[in-house]
Amino acid sequence: ASIYLLDRYEKLFGRYFEMKCYIASAGNSATTKLVRSSLRDAQGQLLRLRRRMETDLPPATRKNFERQDLLNRTGRYEAQNYLNKY
């Protein structure tokens, strides 16, 4: 998952948690009813975002960067990996 998705999830979960706390402490039932409908919407958004984070592939540039970082840490180079395949 990209950092953008994680940041978005964190902010949305923060709002969701605030609504849950409000419902738990609110005394006004009319206001609580409105917040509950917003809570269901936020819960749906969290679910969709979580599914997206689980299924989206990382950007290709990041994958290449991670591979290059791994190769640098091991002291190997692409040519060595190519030659070792055969």
C-alpha cells in the first residue's frame, strides 16, 4: 500500500473513532442518530480503503528501488544475478 493510502486510512479512522466516542458520551438522542448515520458511512469507507490497501500493488518504481536496495546491501549486482540463473 502506498503511503497516501495509509495516511488517508489513519485520518479516516481518527474521524471514525471520534464519532464512536461522541456516541458513547452523548446524551442527545437526535444528535446521536445523525452521528450514527455518518458513522456507518465512515465504516464503509474504512472497509473499502482497507480492501484497496490489501489488493493494490506498489508502484513499479518503488519495487525497483527496494530490489536495488536489497542488491546493494548484499553486495551483488544485476549482472551477477543474471549469470547465476544459468
